Amino acid sequence: MTQKTGAQLQADWITHGNIARMQAQLDRETNAGKRKVLEELLVEQRKLISPG
């Protein structure tokens, strides 16, 4: 496994923060339409850190 560059590590860290914020927002959201959008965004963010 190759080591990540500083920029890649920073991007991963930011993505993890995005996921945590979106998950917290999803936990509070009661509107079904907004929940669906947040769930889709979470899937996309998770793909960024673990593609495949």
C-alpha cells in the first residue's frame, strides 16, 4: 500500500468531517425529502474515502 501525500490525508480528514456533519444533520432531520438527499450525499462522501 502506498503512503498518502499530505494533501490526500487532509482531504480524507475533511471528508470525515463532512460525513460527521451530514450524519448529525440527518439524525435531526424529519423531512423525508431532505433525509433522502442527505442519505445520497453521505453515500457520495463515503465513496471518496473508500472507493470500490
